[in-house]
Amino acid sequence: MELRKRLKRNKLKHKFGLSQDAPAEGSCSSNMMLGTARSHGPQEGDRRNVSLFGGSGTCSGSGNPPRWPWGLRVSMATGLLLAVLLAVTQAWCVNSLHENLLWFSQLMEVEREISFRTECGLYYSYYKQMLQAPSIQEGLSDLIHDNLTESKRTINLLQRMNIYQEVFLSVLYRLLPIQSYLEPVYFYIYTVFSLQAVYVIALYLTAWLLSGSWLAGALTGVWYILNRVDTTRVEFTISLRENWSLPFLALQVTAITCYLRPQLTALQQKVMVWLMYVTTFCFCLTWQFNQFILLVQALIIYTLDCIDFLTTTQVTTLYLVQVCGLLSVWLLQFCNPMILGSLVLSFIVAALFIRHCQSGLKTGSLMARLGKLLLHTAMVLLLTFTINYLAKKVLQLRSDEHIFKFIKSKLALGQTRDFDASLYLCEEAFGLLPLDTLERLAGTLLLYPYILTLLLLSGMLVVSALQNLSRAKGGSAEERKGAEGRVVALRPDVAYNVLHTLFYGLLAFSTMRMKYIWTGHMCAVAAYGVCGTELWTPLLTTVRCNSKVLLRLVRYAVPLAMIACLYYKFWPKLMEEVSELREFYDPDTVELMTWISTKTPKGAVFAGSMQLLAGVKLCTGRVLTNHPHYEDKDLRERTRQVYQVYARQSPEDVHEILRAVGADYVVLENSICYERRHRRGCRLRDLLDLANGHIMDGPGENDPDLVPASHPRFCEAIKTDPADYTALFTRTFQNKTFHVYRVKKKRKKSAKTLSEPSATQ
């Protein structure tokens, strides 16, 4: 009887967290990776309370709301205050770098606009256009019925491009009483830099959620700021779509991490689902490549579902959040067919349908389940490509085929002379990740803890997956309890982040431009390894020093020591870099834009390179023949035709092409005509020669089917003013960098020859 009473008292103590063996702060069940299978994931219907940053309800008490002692409140407030401080530091750094790199505050308006290079200038031009419109309604109407971006065409810019952020900012600037003391350009760039602060906060919270310690968030923020070269390029590419979208992606990952934490209440789950939807929607609305990023995320969810880390409700919810986000953007973009024809939607439909049909997928022995998973995956992929093929046929969608050509060439599935795919392949941003990136990451002490954490967690993920797959579904309670006691469990939120960093890491290594998705999250994973228990528990066990006090001491001392070391070593360098003064200097482009604005008709149509014409649109408001937003098949074909001015073509053929697209002027750039930046075979003139079947310039091998061109290179020959060129083109402007020619209209043979007035000023 006495023994029975003691057992009853022990059970009560364990239930209410009063046992002397109860886990200490920072090592409770929600923060431990080594434990029973019950910490593997939340069971459907489990609604115990959880402290989002401090651990699950198993640490805080019974079903009643957890009590927060004053010490925990102070710790929470300190962590949040530090998050804001690091976020403001990042925003201040990028703003200072932008100002000191260009001396932006002292630039003329045209110089400021020229600093928005390539596609950045195109996107910013719509913000400027909305502000210059007589009213918001007229500005929106001009965007929906735009005839300035592509000559001889009227397009819906809100459908074609992801420019709702420019629309929103322009409306906000009109409504807020700030016009008297804040210029429109500063309102724009301050907003983008503020999103960098949001990015840092999102990564901070993710690391905090994973580890249960805000020191992990602090280390994440410090690493992100110090590795600025590899985590962001916002200070010189302000308007790029990724600078708008990646902060929302980071917030979405934070919301997913919180949603997958064990033992959330029903209210907490609903809040997280709404946060996931809002952040997914904002991410998709601000970047045209959203479907490919979400496809990788859908593959992560699919993998976690296959290896039993998520419940049916969680899988369905995560898929539907993606679908709802994409369809909401589809509606806002006037039923953009690229979204309905995206691979990610086809994959989600296929995955959910096959999952519903295969009711016995998660039964049987280990080998039987592995065989079923292989068959299941093959069926999902087959149905995905079938749905996607049919959708594109019905929608007559060909706008994204250049991306699949690029991927095909990237995977070495066949060499290509396709002009569009080659443009991507020859750009450094779309090449493999350079090894010096890893050297820089190692120099800030980020790479080594990241690799150790990734190896450990990947191993635990594999072991947990095999144990999940080999665990029989059903069985007696005693059998399940015995099996659970032997399991090395991995929390589903941790498992998601492991696969997230693995999948997007592979994407970053294959395409350098995508490293900015990976490196920020890399900081959070590495900080989790340093501040979590998973790395230190086996290490301290190996040296036979695994006590709770020592574990807590190591978890706090090591990150503090690393932060102090990073501050001592890199803070002076960062301050020196931030304070370095430079100046914008591009007199040739300034001269060109000034001449176009003052010496050409407002309705004149300009042809030239995509990058330059984006600046022409922003600085002068003239009509363009082509532009850098490449997600349209007709525009890609038009661009290839306009670029024949840099190929070996006759003046008659070039003139016919330019008149067909309505060009009044063509701008030739010496930097393209005599390009040396790229290697042979990747220069623009080489790509054009290969696409036209001509032998390339310079020494080197040529494919045997290439033939010599019958005409000289147009951009070179026209500068010598031969008679057959001057009959069709008139030089109107030139400096050291640019040559502008007016495209003459052909005279009818029956008409009297009248001399055209010269446009030379």
C-alpha cells in the first residue's frame, strides 16, 4: 500500500512538472531532439498549450495556460529588443552603403535614376509613372492599358509583371502627409531597406523557435550582417523582385516552423495558418519566380509526408496554403496563365489526388513501404507532368519555356544554341556557386558549425525516417510503447528546416543567384546548432561530462564567446566599409539621357539592349521596343530580332526589322559591340552568330556546320558611314560609349524624293 501511494505521488508530480527530475529551462521536451517518439510530432486532436519561444506545455504545466514568471518575461523582452536592434542595424548598414557608394543624396535626378541599373530601372519607372499620373485611377488605367513599354502593343502590366509593390507604395506616398519632407525616391528605398530589417527579424525568430534560446537569434542576426556580400545585394539592386519577396519567404518559414511545433493549441494553429497564407501571398505577389521556389517547398512537404513526419491535416494545410496564395495572386494579376500552368500547382494536385487514392500507403514492413513509396512517387511525377502538359495546351502557354530550356541545358541534357537559354547560361549569376563563397562563409565562423549541425541533423533525420517507416501502423499499446522508447525522435519543425536548408542549398550550388535564399536560412541553422542541445549532448556524453548545469553553461557561453569574437574581428572592418566614400560617375549615360529627353519627340520609339532601354524608360519616358522583363515569348523573339544590330546582317535586313517593331531610333553600345567581359562563345555577338549559323569572331574552334557570314557586323560597319547604311540610317548622337541612329522611313518609288530634315542637334 505504501509503495502504491508513492507511485501515485510521483505520477502527480510528473504531471504538474513538480518532479526534481523535470527538465530544466532550455532542455525541455520541445527543445530536445533525443527522446521518445511522442516528441516526433503532434497527434491530431492534441491541444495542449505551448509557449511559442520557451517550449511546449510539457514544461509549463497542465492544460491551464502556462504561467510566465518575471524572469521569463524579462528574457522574452530582452530577446525581442535585441531582434529589433539587429534589424535596425542591418537596415542602417545597407542604407549607409548605398549612400556612400553613390553619394546618392548629392546626385542630380537623372543620375539617381540611372543608378537603378537594368531591370531595377524598369520597375522603378512604374512607381514614378504612378506618382506623375493626375490621379490614382488614371495611373492604374495607364498600367492596365500600357502602350509605352512595348511599341505597337498594348499590354496589361499588372498581369504581365509583379509590380503591385510599386503601385502600393505610390498610393501610400500620395495618401501620407510626407511629400514636403521626404522625396519619393527615398520613400521607395527606405521601404526596401526596412524589409531587410523584417528579414533579419524573421531569421532571428526562426532560430529562437528551433533552439528555445534568443542567443541563437542574436547569433543569426550577427552572421547575416557580417556575411552581407553573400546574404543580400540590396544596396545596389534595390528594385530587384527578390529584395521584396525574400523577407516574406523568411517570415513564411518562421510561421511554418511555429505551426509544426508540437502541442500547439487550436487557436495558435489557426493564427499560424493565417500567417502562412499572408506571407505566402505577399511572397508570390512580389516575384515572378515564385512558382519555382514554392515547387521546391512543395517537394520538402512531400518528402516529410512520405517519411511520416507530418500528420494528414498538416500536409493538406501546407499544400492548401500554397494553392490559396498562388490563386489569390492569379486573381490580382488578371488571371495570369503562367500561374495556372505552373509546375507547383500541377504537383500539389497530383500529390493530393494520389495520396487520397492510395489508402494503404503507410502500412506494411520497411521494404514493403519503401516499394510503395517508389511507386507512389513515380505516379505523382507522372500525373504532375500530365496535368502540366494538358494545362499548358489548354492555356496555350509558352511564356516560361525559356526557363525549362535553361534547366535542360543546366543539367547537361543536351547542348543548345537557343538564344534565350544561352543568355542565362552565360551570365555569372546563373552559373555554379563559386568556391570563394564558402571561403568567405568560413572566415566568419559560419560554415563550420553549419556543416556539423547539418551532418548531425541529417543523420538523425535518416534514422528517424527509417524508424518511422519500419514502425508498424497499429499494434497493441504495449508494442507501440516499447517501439517508442527506442526511437531517436526529430521534431517536425526541425525536420522541415533541415530539408529546407538541404534543398535550397542544392539550388544555390546549381545557380548562384539563388544563394540568397539559402545563406540567410543557413545562419539560422548554424546558430541553432551552436545554441541547441543536439550538438552538445552527444559531445558532452562522449567526454562523460553530460550534466544539466554544464550543458546550460556551454549553450550560453559558446554563442556569447562567438559573438564577442565576431564583434572584435569584424565590427571595425564593417564600420570602415560603411564609412568608405565613393561617388557615382557615368557622364556618358547622363549625356545620352539628357539628349533623349531634350532633343527627341516624346512619342519617339527607341531600340537597343534590354538593360539600356530600362533606363531610357525611367529617365525619359520614351517608348521602348523591348525590355528586361523576359517572361513573354513574343517579347523574347522581338528582343532577338532587335539584337541583330550586333550580328552580321545587311543594313536592309536590320532596317526592316527595326521598322517592323516601330523603332524611330536605335542605340548602339560599344561595350556590347566590342565586348570583352565574357569569354568567347558567351559574348552577345557570339550568341547571335551561333543562333544565325555563323562562325564566331576571334581565334578558336567552331562547329563544322557553321558558315562564314556574307555581311560585316552591323554595329561596326555602320560607324564608317558607307552609302548603303547612310541611305537607311542617320547618326544623330554619339559619345565615347553610345551611338544613336535615326531609322529612316523608306520612300515609295512613285513618290517624289524629299530630303528629310536632319535630327542632329
